[in-house]
Amino acid sequence: MAINFKTAIGSSLLVDVITTSIVIYVYFKKKTLNIAVGIILGVGAIIGAQIGSAIAHILPVVPLEYFFQYGPYNGILYDKYVLPYGKIGYE
């Protein structure tokens, strides 16, 4: 696919905001939403997406690609769930 990395990040952040908004709406309709938590998550997702897109716009592509491939979060998950089992697993 011919989508550049920055466009992919922006699209991913947009999907995150849409998904969070839909989940909040569904839980609200089912009356299983803790309003305070829903507001915190919704506002956090929107603000986080804006900050993430601003950072992605400013930084060059290579550091972004490096962070998403080898960042600390990916390393923690790999070390905890993949290395001990030789495959992805939780038990």
C-alpha cells in the first residue's frame, strides 16, 4: 500500500477517537457507564489524539517509525508475553 507513515498515524488516531466515542455512547445507552470515567476517557482520547497528531506532524518519519517498531511499550509486551513462551500467550 502506498500510504505514508504519518498518514497512517493520523488515520489511526482518528479511528481511536471514533471508537472511544462509540463505546462511550453504547455504554451510556445501556446505562452501564460511569459518567465520570466516561468523560475522563473521552476527553483523554480526544486530547491524546490531538497531541499525538501534532507530534507526528512535527517529527521526521524515521524516529516515528523507530519508536513504533522498537519503542519501550512494544519491548515490554514482547518480553512479558512472547519470550517466555516462544509465541504470543498469556498463561
